[in-house]
Amino acid sequence: MIKAMRRTVAAFAALALLGLGGTAGAQQVVKIGAVYPLSGNSASTGNYAKMAFEMGADIINNGNAELAKVMPLAKGGGLPGLKGAKIQMVIADNQGTPAAGQNQTLRLITEEKVAAVICCYQSGITLTASAVAERYGIPFLNAESVAANLTERGFKWFFRTTPVAADFAKAYSTFLNEQKAAGRKVDSIAIVHENTEYGNSVSSVLADAFGKAGLPVTQKIAYSANSTDVQPQVLQLKEKNPDVVIFISYTSDAILYAKTMKELNWKPAILIADDGGFNDPAFVKAMGSVTEGLISRSVFAAGKPGSVAAILDELYKKKTGGDGLDDVSARVLQSFFVMAEAINNAGSADPAKIRDALRAVEMKPEQLVAGYDGVKFDDKGQNVQASTLITQMRNGNYVSVWPKSRATHELILPYKGW
Amino acid sequence: MTRYRLLQIVLVVLVLAYPLVVAGSPVWARLGALVLLAAIGASAWNIVGGYAGQVSVGHSVFFGIGAYSAVVTYTHLGLPPIAGAPIGMALSVLVAAVIGVPTLKLSGHYFSMATIAVAELVRVLSSTSEFLGGAQGLGGPPVPRGVLDLSFISATPYYYIFLAVLAGLLWLTHMIERGRMGFYLRAIKDSERAARSLGVSAGRYKLYAYMLSAAFTALAGSLYLTMFGFVDPESGFGILISVKMVVMAALGGAGQLFGPLVGALILVPLEELSNSYLGGQGAGLTFVVYGAIIVIIARFLPSGLLSLLDRRRPTAPRASKTVDGHAD
Amino acid sequence: MSMTLVQVVVSGLLLGAVYALFSSGLTLIWGMMNVVNFAHGDFVMLGMYTAVMIWTALGGGPWASVPAAAMLIATLGIASYFLLVRHIMRGPMLAQILGTFGLALFLRYGALWTFGANFKTLPDDLVGHSFILAGIRFEGARVLAGVVGLVVTLLLHLLLTRTAIGSRMLAVSEDATAAQLMGIRPQRMQALAWGMAGAATGIAGALIATFFYTSPTVGETLAIVAFVTVSFGGFGSVLGALVAGLVIGVVESLSAYLIGPVYKDVIVYILFVLVLWFRPQGLMGKA
């Protein structure tokens, strides 16, 4: 009898404690939603993004002594602006479809009550998912979709940290004109692009920009993504033999192009791979040895030891079991830290306050993991200081070679390959 | 009979009251709307795939035409997207005639494969079309300009719109089922040769069924666009859209009035819930579970879930029909 | 110019032989049982992972992975037959789409779960370097796959048309009940067909992996090609699949080179629909 009573009392006490703990805990956790392609054709990218988010949250919540020297939020113990509230990432799968992207965003906002959303990788999904966040008045941060129209919709809750296609185009044309000035032949440029949203939008912006910059695009080859064979395309290139080739491809085709160019023994003097599949860790690992001197763009370059980027790169390698940060994971991680900074500055998990804090965010290049000139949003929510680096494959790793101010290595041309 | 009637009334009331029951949860309200939308597509497919037995695996052509008609009506004419629905339906009927005349001659799997090829053809071509926004796709009004844009925060209005459309479609299907056309279609499905020898113009009736099915599939596409506000070649013409229509109808019971709805009632919540609870782990577990459940249902109930009911009713219309896949 | 064109045709032929190889399993089952296997592409995918696993775990090349994949996928085929296909054949044709589509999702995402989403590749000199013959470049891995593709499809064809077991299998596919009366056990023959189809598919996967990338969703890319090849050639006709595979390979390569890679699928699909328009039973199918 007494035993039973004691047990009841203990149970009530536990319940009360749980209840208290629950409410106290609720104040101490800020939820951030992330909707990424964890299945479908971009599953590989989505899973790298997921690891970046988990690592970011771990750094804010549990701290990292080395990083804390250069990054105040990395001291551990959560967000100081919210009395040490922890960040909880709620990650959902958009399955690579706009419908699932929108459904999951709605779920995170209404069921999980996230304070903000970071989303979605594919531009089309970003377009549909952000419409939900806009209606519910939840800050929506996009880390990597480059479609120009996303910031042209008059949305009040939409922010984007990544540079867009026009920024890449400017970087490439400046870079190529510099090569021309240095005496290299840039008389014929071929653009090879896959035929979904990414390849189509980037290639048309590139062609426009090159036209204005006086760079002759002599060949434009569109192909369907996930080809079974790319020999005809490479043979077309081989026949025209352009000075510069630019590939805009996803991983599957990137692997085939690298293999096929070696099979058919053809290489241009300057080979540029616009990010995408050529930056996928799986590509770098498998094809790095046969694409020595490949030029790519990336917002990420590890830089000198002790920098924010270098430390995070090492941590990420531990997290993934060997793969360092790349263009996409660095952009994702950057968006996470921008959001953490904004929530901390807002001093609240209230969406409206977070949005105001995002509008006021100002971050310097040395605070960043991505190689931007900084983070500062304009009225449309675009990060006006977003920029890109140009990198080159050296011994199976990308190193930054342009612009000069951020280069860690000298550019070596012509393209060496295998 | 009275108990049956009572059950019917309870079901109708439940369906009508569903959004009010789950009013507190936008996710559940939306789930209801998604089930109905999927049921419209699958029921439309059912007319030609289920009743006439012509297994089209390329119905995404019509779904995409519906969705694109709606969005083009907005982007190029500035009208509310839903105004494009009749255009999409008319266009689909036309396209169905063009595709149907040569392909409906084909028997069994050849017809299925031809429809897949046509759908893939249209998908590739759509991604090269400037007018349709190319591979980037097109978006509807980002911010609703008025109630006619049918762009709502809450899923409840969509639920009732979709419910009305589905009810209309099922009523129409029911009338066909009971009428002469339904009789002809069943005859064609059982044995086309026998039907022909009885003087049924098999080709004509198959084409009618195909065109009617196309029109409503297009309507499903237009409704999809008003709700999601975006379409690109993959989400409009992708092969998965066709396959899902087939799978939903087959799972519930193809060639039966409520088969596709039952299929949608199982598959859509299964997909959404498994994605919500398992998707975040990022290991593809969603589809492992989803796939396994489909396999199990196909294994034990190859004629669909509604065949469970048929077993109790000895005079089921097609319970004994087991080998039509091998008839050709 | 003309030399490049010859190179394009040659690469198209090699590609076509591979298409034929991974389609032959599909056409066998299709013809034998009138069953369409929507999981076929995923069978190929598992064959590819077998090769990747044997390379990463044991360092073995195609000589090890081809027999292993053949056995593994044959087992998978027989298991699918007894556990699933046998039962869904009792239902309407739609049940096949339902069941094998479910199986496809299960296998595809089971692979994602097991192997992760990352793209895997085998070292490109595993089969030998590329070589030049009469001014045309050949790559070892593709030549091997192409030659094996030709040999396996021809052997399958001979087996079906020239041997006792082949005629027994065909008897079952013509009329299972009549075959049973003649003392043939239909289920055993059908299981055998699934095993043979699985073996051919496994071989195809292990060989494709030597020059292609491997990922959980790669089966999707290959499945549509296989469907088109098989119905182009005529269901059940292994020889038809071979001819269709070669035609499709060359047409794809030529149209990609001459017209533009985006349109190569368009050309193939148009050709396919035209073939069905004039020959509703495919190139070599029975009317």
C-alpha cells in the first residue's frame, strides 16, 4: 500500500518535472526547418546538405574551441541572444518534386512550428515552397537556387544568400578576358549544358554575358540529363576543337564526360566545369585524377589554416568520413550560420523579429565559410555581396586560383587532364 | 438495406465534414485535398484504363496539358489560371484523338509502351519550348490577385472544389457504367474480337473512352496547378505521374467506380505520412516502406482492395475475371 | 569528317549491343509470360552494385563480378517469381504493373539505404585501355560489354529456338495448360525463365558498371531504354531485342551527333511509334 502510494507520488513528481522541463525546454529550443532532396536524383547532394546542417547545429549548441576564436557563435551553449537557446534542425525530404517540397514546408511550419525555413536546392521547388512560407509569414532563406525570378516576386519573407547565374557569368567573362589579355587563345568557346532548369538557365545567361563581353560562343550543345552515352557530344567538340569548353552538368553526366573525353583522347586548352556535378565529392574522388587542371567555380576554398573555412572544412571531413566541404555544402552551411546569426540578433524565435534581423544582417568575409564578399540583403532579399571564386583541380582537390586576392594557388594552363 | 443506407449517409457526412474535423491541422486538411486530387486523376484514368482495359501509362500527357494550359493562361494572357482548364480539356481531347487513332489499334503491352513513348516525347519537347518556359517551367500568380486565382492559404477551399469535381466525375462514370457505353466497354475489355463480332465498333468506343479520360485528366492537371502554382516538364509530363495514376487505380480496383478513390485513400496518406515521419532521416526509407506495402497488396489482392468486398458478394461483376492480361 | 562519322556509328553499335544485353532478360520474361517487369532497371542496378562491391571489397574485376552478378540476380529473379510474380499473374495485367512497380521502389530505395546516395565508379582501366584500330578509337570496357552482349543474346536465342528446354519453355508460354498435360511443369519453366533473365541482367549490370556510373536511381535511366528496345524488337524475341538495340544505339548516336543530343530521344521515340504503326507486333514479334 505504502509502496503503491510512494510509486504514485514518484510518478506525479516525475510528471510534474517532465511538464516543467517541457515548458522550459520549449523556450530553450529554436527550431529551424530544412527541406532538401534526400531521395530522388539529387539525393546525394541533399544528404551532404543534411550533414552540413547537423554539423552547424552541433557547433552552435555544443561549441568548438578552435572555431570560437574566429566565430563568436561557436562558443557553445546555444544562442547567447536567446539566453542559451539551442538550435534544433528539423530536416525533411522534398523528394525532388515541387509538390513534396510544398507539402513538407507546410508541415514544418504548421506542425513542427519552425521559426524559419532553409530550403530547397532545386529552383522550381524553392519557388513553390517559398510561397507557403510567404503566406504564413515565416522567414525563408534559400542557399543555392540560382533562378533570377525568385527574388522578383515581391515577397517579404524571402532571402537568398547565393550568387545567381549573372554573378557566375560576370566572373567567367572577366576571368576569360584576363586570360586573353595574358596572351591565351580564347577565340572559340563551346557551351555544353544539360537540358533541365539548371543547365538551361545558366547557359543562356552565360551566352548573353559572353556576347556583351566580346567573347565568341561558337558552339552550344544542349543534351538531356542522365544520358546513357555522351560520345556524340564529345565527338562534336573534338571536330570543332574549340579553345574553351564550358560544361554545365549534374554528377551523372559529369562522370560520363570525364570518362569519355579520356576514352576519345580529346581536351581543350581551357576546360571549365560550371560547378554542379563536377563539384560533387563523388566526382572529385572518382575523376579527380583524370581531370588535372579542370577549372570550376565554387564559393568554397579552404584557404589558410585557422580561418573559419579551413576549420569547418576539417570538421566536415570528420562528419562525412573524408569528404571536405564543397560548393553546395559550403553554401548550405553558410545559410545556416546566417540564419543562426539573425535569430541570435533578433533575440527571439518570433518570425517577424527574425525577418527584421535578417534584413539587418551584415557579415564580413572573414566570418564566412563561403567565399562571398560578405552577407547583406537588399530589399528583394538578395545577398548583394554574394560572389564566386574560380577554382582549379590540383592532385584530386579543388584550390582557388581567381580572383587574385583570394587565390591560394597560381593558375596553370593549358588543361592537363590525364 | 437500411443499414447499408445508414452507412452511406455516415460516409457522406464524414466526407463533407472532414475539413471541419481536422480544422486545427493545416497538414491534415491538405492531405484530404491531396487525396481528392489524386483520386480525380486516377478516376479519369480509370475510364479508359479500368473500364475499357486499355492500360495507358502515358496519361501524364493530358495532366501536363491541363497544368500548362492553366499556367499559360496566366503568364501569357494574365487571366486566372483556372480559366485555362476548359482550354486544357479541349486540347487534351484533340491530342487524345491524335494519339489514340494510331495507338489504340495496338494490343496489350504494346499500347502501354506506345503511350510511354509518346509521353516521354512530349516531355522532352516541352523542355525545349520557349513558350512553355522551357526546362525552368512556369509559375502561377506569386500573390493572389483576387479570389478567382484560387490561391488559398487554407486547403479547405481546395478540398471542396476537388470534392465537387470528383463527385461530378464519379457520377458521369456511373452513368456510363450503367449505360450502353459501359456495356460496350466491358465487352471490349473481356474480348475485343468477340465484341467486334457482336457488331460493337470497338475502335470508336475505345477512342471515346480515351478522349473522355483525357479531358478529366487535364482538369486534374489544371487543378494541380491552381493549388501548387508551378509546373515544369518533370512535374507535368513526368512518367511517375502516369505510373501513379495506374498504381492508384490498380491498388483500389481498376474498372470499379470507387477503386481509384480507395487507392488514393491508401497511397496518398501512406506517401505523405511516411515521408513526414521517415523522410527526414534521408535514407530513402519512405519508399522502401511504400514499395513494400504496394508489393504486399499486389501479392495478396492482385485485383485490388475492393476485391475484398467482392468476395462477400457472390455476383461480383469481374471477380472471376483473372486472365485478361493473357487474353491477347 | 567521315572518320568521325564512322566513329559515331561504331560507338552507336557498341552502345546498342549493351542495350540488347540488358533488354534480353526483359524480353524473355515478357515473351514467356506476358509479364512486364517494371523493376527490370533496378535488377540491372543491383548487378552494377555487385560489380562495385566486388571491386571495393575484394579488388575483383569483371571476371569475378560477372559470374557473381549473374548468380545473384538470377537468384533474385527466381525469388521474385516465387514470392511475387507467380501470385500476381493470377490477377489482371494491372496487378503486374502494381506489383513490379512496388518491387522497383523497394529495390531502388533499399539500395539507397544500403549503399548511400553517392555515385560510384570503377577505375577506368579495369578492363584495359582504349586502343586504336583502323583509325577508330575503341575503349576496352565498352568492347567487352558489347561483345559479351552479342554473345549472350545470341546464346539465349539459340537456347530458346534450338534446344529441348527452349521448346518446353515456349510451349508453356503458348499454352500453360496444354503444356502441363504434356508433362511439362509450367511453374518450373517460368521460374527457369526468371532465373535466366536474371542471369543475363546481372551480367549486363556488372559489365555496364565498368564504364558507367552506379547510383541507386541509375535503373530508371536504363529502364525506359529497355522497354523501348523490347517493344521495338517485339515481345519475346531475343533476336528482335538485339536488332532493335543496335538500331536504337546507332540512331541515338547519329541523331545526337548530326541533329543535337537533346533530340536523340525524340528521334528514337518517333521511330518507335512509327515502327508500331506499321508493325503493331514490333520488328520481330509474332503477329
